[in-house]
Amino acid sequence: MSGVVALFARDGSVVDKTDVNRILEHQAHRGPDGLRAWCDGPVGLGFASLDPTGNGVAMDPLVVDGGRIAMVGDLRIDNRRELVASLDGLRPGASAGEIVLGSYRRWGLDAPCHLVGAFAFSIWDAREQRIFCARDHLGVKPLVYYLSSELLVCASEAEAVASSRRVPGQINAARIADFLVSELEGIDHTSTFFEGVERLPPAHLLVVNRDGHQVRRYWQPDGGTELRLDSDEAYAEAFSETFRQAVGSCLSDAAEPGLLLSGGIDSGAIAAFGGLLAADGEASPLTTYSAIDEENDSSPETGCILNMITHLGVGARTISPAGIAALTPSVRRSFFECGEPFDSSMVVAGLLYAMAAEAGSRTVLDGVDGDIVASTSVPSTYLVRRGHLLRAWRESSARQHLYPGAPHPLRVLTTSTIRAWMPGGMRRLASQLRNRRGRVKDAIQESLIDRDFAQKVDVADRLEQLWSRSRADHCDDRWSAHPRAVTHPYVAGALERYDRVAARHGIDARHPFFDLRLVKLCLSLPWDLKVRDGRTKFALRLATEGKVLDAVRWRHDYGDVLWRPTSRVIAEERSFLRSILRDREDELGPYVDRSKLERVRRALGGNLTDQEEVWIWEASTLAMWLARQRL
């Protein structure tokens, strides 16, 4: 986690360093080791530095060739050794910035294709009079920009871009609707809360000169080549080798690394492999940070967390709902001061990042979206179409046994049979009509959004865009479904949320499951190494035998401690929340249903339903964000 800034005056005017510094200051939390700016004529670069080693080494934007090429980037390059060997003039200890620039000198705009890691960078090429920006394959590092005929402004956060005096910075009302109708967070890869300010999508590059610009994709995940090995043991070994490499890369430069440990196999596997790397002297030992429910000793989530901590023998810190009550009011109220309203869903992660920062960690790993990367849904339609009815029945039966709320196997088989033989156009039309009927009404009714506002921004159309993508994501082709899931906007949105919330605490959030090499391996696995006998992530479960407790490896009784801390904050801050909803009513008025707002304000005096808690949290978060934008 660092912060980047790039300004390019396309009209030929001179960029003032104060303009760069203004944007940098809005990202100061990303640069505990210093803010640096560099300007030369129509271009300015800025860098908010965080050194993961904890040595406090500030880095300037890297300038080479007498200013003819300059670069700024938030970089972690994992294939350094291979690149140093293949690029001329690089010393063995070359920095990530030198490696990126060496790649640019050799491959030009194709440089990102040769990089493995997490990166977002901007390169100014004075010879070509252009800025070249790129974001990593899976969207781990964010990059946001505003582009007009006169100006390009890039930064790591949308609010920083909008802070520029030359950016209009008007609020994007449609994105507020996306927040209030929460499933719309994943409508696209580009929207932000400011009009004209866009996120550069993962695996995309942006090239801007004085006369024009282009945004194009440089990588598309391929699920078409199946990896064929002789046995489950061989697959487990291949997965273990790649997963160890992914975890090792995330730990490579971390002095006191942490891990967000839940009771599931994803973070448990990271803890186990991190322990092996530490034992071999290849990484520093991990400290785990977890949210537990001390009020319920029988909680499966809490039990798995505590048992894994004991099993691994790692240093560990935990927090419970009672711990939240012990926080000072100012700390509890800080949960409502989000970089973006979507971040309000990250209460537990924010708590754990704060604990990690207090303990001296600057790098914290997590098991985010292991389900998406290492698994896929049961390909029932695929199996039916190829005549494997018994296998389709067995998988559906096993899933219903593990998850009682899952559809009955007969229903799954019937639906799959219809889908298997119904013409594609008719199938898409039926799905569209089924999705449309009543779903828009339900989505609005279950949300806090004002009906007139929903109509004004055409929430119905936005929902249809989202559902259309979902229908494509659940296509029958087993080879295209998984890559589409990995690249869904929901995934990039989640990674961006973790980045923003971690950055607020001076933490670099790292995600081993989004290592490009691991993603490519998982996409190539046969489907029954992704799901077998109703169990997802089957290759991961095989690879962690003897490393992760069996109670965690084969667990399917997942609990949820994520909302309890939020409930505790609401319980402790009722008077504060009541004042927010009263004093900020006019700011919320254009967006939220006032009758629902009044309902939840009254409810603060008694017992709250789950729905009322959600609405209170959303309204309070949005009110404070709107107030900050006004100021």
C-alpha cells in the first residue's frame, strides 16, 4: 500500500508542484514514510510512501534518462528474478520501479503482460509525450483517473482525484443508488462516487497524449486448457507448490506480517503455509488477528479460530463484541468515517487492521475470495448434457446433505435438463423475464432508497445490467464460467475496499489467492478438483492435509460473526446515531426514503430488527460521507 499521483496537462501548461501536493495530502494516510513530488513542464508525479520492511525508507518517484522517462507506482513485483535475468542492465537487487521501467524500455506498452504481482503505475515518456498507466491483472492495486481534453489526473483513490482544483468533483448520484441497493456495488469496473472520475479496470492500461487516449485490456483469463495429472496426490502437490509460492511472495519483504484469520480453510491454509515458510527461514513469523464471539462458547467460527491458533502455535490477537464496547466513543464513531460508503461493510476488517497497526504490522494477509479462485459451482447442466446424470445427482445430493438450504437434487436435475436442451436464445429470454418480474420492486422495497430517486437514476435499468452479466457468468460452458467469476466487478470492488480500509491504518493488504500464478493454476484444474462430493475448493483441501486441522479442512457449518460487532457499535452509540439521522436529514433527503428514515430513528429507542440495523448503518455512513464532501 502506497499512494500515487500523476498529472499531465494535455494543453501544454506547466504543472505546479502545489497541485500535486494537494492530491498527495488527500492520500497522506497511504504514506507514513513520506510524501514526495516531482514536476517537469506539463507533467507532475507524486508518491506517498509506505515501506513494508518498517525501516521507514521513503522512496522518490523514480526518474531516469535525465527526465526523459519518469515513473511512479504502487508496486510489488513477484517475478523479479526472471525479469532481472531477461532485462539488460539491471543489477540483481534492482528495485521494483527499476524492473518496471526496464520492462517498459524493452516491451513498451506490452510491459504489464510480463509482470507478475500487484501493481498500479504511471510512466511519463517525454520522448513520446505521453503518459502510460497500468493496473495489475486482478485488480489488487487501485488506480483512479479523471480525463478531459486539457488534463489527466491519476491517483490511488477517487476522493484524492476529486480534490484537484481542476476536477469538477461533483457527486455521482447513480453510485449513491448503487450503495443503497447494495447488490449494485458490482455493476461495473469503472464507476466511482464522483462524476467523470473512473477506476481503471483490472488488466487494463491507459495511454494518454495531447491528441488522444486509449483504454484497452492487456490480459484475459483463459480457462480452456485443462491440466491433466495422474492422481489426486499430483494435483495436491502442484497446488501446494504454487500456493506456497503465492504466500511467500506476499511475505517476501514484510518485517512483522499479520494475517486476518477466520475459522475457514482459506486463511487457515495461509497461516499453515506461512508457518512452514517461517520455519524454513524464508519469511518472518505471522501474527494472526481474529474476531471471535466470546458470548457463545459453542460458536463454530470461534472454536475453529481458537483451535487453529493452538494448532499452529502462532502469535495471536482477538477481539470480541465486548471488546468493541470497551473502545472509546471516538474510536467507535470512526467506523462511520469511510473512504467510500461501501467501506462501511468492513467493520471487522477495520478493527483487525487497527489492531495490526498498533502491534507494528505494516503488511497483513487475508484469505479473501478463496471461494472464487479455487472453486466453481457444480456444473450440473454440463454433466446432464454429456449424459452424466448419476454424477449430477450425486453432486447435488451431497451438496444438499452438507448445506440443508440447498435445492433438492430432483429440482436441480430437472432445471439442468431443461437448460441443457433449451435453445440458448429461449433460455436467456426466460431467465431475463424471471429475473425482471418482481425483483426490481423487491430490491427497492428492501432498501432505504427513495422511490423517486430510484426512478430518476433508473435503478431498474442498472439492476438489469447487473443481472444480464450474472446470466452470462452462470453460462453452461464450464470453461468460461470460472474466468468470468474471477473477473467479475464484485471481485475488484472487494479488493478495492480492503485496500482503502487497510490504507486508513497504514497497512498494505495482501491477498495470496489473487496471485496470478495461483489463479492460472486454479482455472486449469478439472472441475472435480474445484468441487467434489458437494465440497468446494477440493484441491485446496487435499493440499492442506496434515497442515490444517481436519475440522477446518472439511468444515461446512459456517457461522457469521461479521454483523455482531456492527450491532454492538449501534447499541453503544444510539444517541450519536440519533443525532446524525436528525441533523443530516436534509443531506440524506434527496436519496433516502424519509418515512423509513423516521422509522429507524424511532427504533433506536428500543429493540432493532436486522433490517433496521442495516438501514441505520447505511444512513449514518452515507450522511457522514456526504457531510465530508460538502466541507
